[in-house]
Amino acid sequence: MSEKVLLVEKSEGIATVTMNRPRVMNALSGELRESLRQAFIDLSGDPETEVVILTGAGRAFCGGLDLKELSTKGIGIEDPGAIPTGGSFFINATEFERPIIGAINGAAVTGGLELALICDVLIASTEAVFADTHARVGILPGWGLSQILPRILGPGRAKEISFTGNFISAEQAQTWGLVNRVVSPEALLPTAHALAKDIQSCLPEAVAAYKGLINRGLAMNLEDALKMEAKASVASARRATSEELADRREKIIRRGRGQIESPGK
């Protein structure tokens, strides 16, 4: 019996999704893309899942599309998993309301980099590297890389990565703002889980609304985005009672004192 190409483990409201094709750098075969698509659909319908951690098995996060498979099947528009025409897991992931933490354990290359970019927060192992090799392969990106990467890094740095196809280290990615932090390989998943726990300590519905607010705003001009935020703020304030706000404020104060007295926890 063959191993599953995608593993999903749930514990205490956190779903850890692991791409499991380590012998081929977790290359995005049709089966893996379909498994990812279905996993995000299932997790979206699971009310107990509050945070998702996405990672890879073995030495790579994801090496991109399975070029061996593409050499026999092609990359035509008849393949909805290869080009986002409605069947792409990227659509399901970008519409996913809950936070996604990318635990980048190794190489995230081309399609793998695009997969990392759908995550809300990236934590990288010191062994992680990043590259966009579309210009070397000769196929333009179709899962958002050309639009998302410049918004994160600025156009100059994004163009340097995409026009050269050069690899950058985890440390360089952190310096440029692509990843939030870099940790040792053995600390990667514990750090991601600790971050997930911090997210869970907030109101889940508020986190989901905040994610939507940020993502929608990034697609707007600043004036329209500020109007959208103001409207959402008024609506959220009207839903909260004074008693709820007072109780939450007290909990925030106690938590803040604890963090000051015990930094790093």
C-alpha cells in the first residue's frame, strides 16, 4: 500500500498539513494538488480547526510542479490542477478564512514558493532556501507569485529574485521581510505550534475577520481600504457589549504583565 501524499494531523484546534513526497522534494503532482485542494475544503468545514500549519516532509518544503509528470501529461488548460481555472487548490487556500502558518523546513522553489506565499505567516528553518525559477524554466507564474512577491518585498527585490532565478537563504529571506523568523530545524514545528497557540488565545472570529480585512484591503487603493476598515470597525463595536469589552481588557492586562515578567514565553 502506497503512502499518502498528504498527511493531516489535528490536535487542540491546530491542523498540521504535511506534504509527504520527500523522495521528490514534495513536488506538486496532480495527486498532491488534489489532496491539498480537498484538505483545505475539509478544514474550512471543520469548526474545531482554528489554525493550520503547512509544512513538508524530508529535506524540502516543496520543489514546485512535478516536472517528470508534466513531461508526459503536459501543462495544458485541460489540467485544472496545473493552471488555476477553478480546480486549483490555490483558490481554496487563498479563500481559507483561518490563519495559515508556513513552516518552511527546506527548499521552497517556484510553485513551492507560490505555495509558501499563500500562508499568512512564514517561519523558516535555517536549512530553508527560496527561489523563483519560472524564467529559467520558461513558463510564467499562474498562482500569484508575480503579484504577491512584489507586494511583500517591493518590486526591486522581487524582480531580482524572479529575473535571476537565484536562490536566497533563510537569513536573507528574513532580512528582506519574506519570513517572520528563522529557527533551527528542530525548533521549527515547536515554534510554529507556539505561534498557533498565541493566535488561538485571541477571539477566533476576530482573527478570521482581521485576516479578511487585511487581504481585501491589499487589493484596494488606500482610500477605499480605509473606508472598508472604518465600516468593519463600527460593525464589530456594535456587536460587543461593554461587559465583554471590560472582561477582555482585564485578560489582556493580565497577559501583558505575564509576558513582561516572563519574556519569551
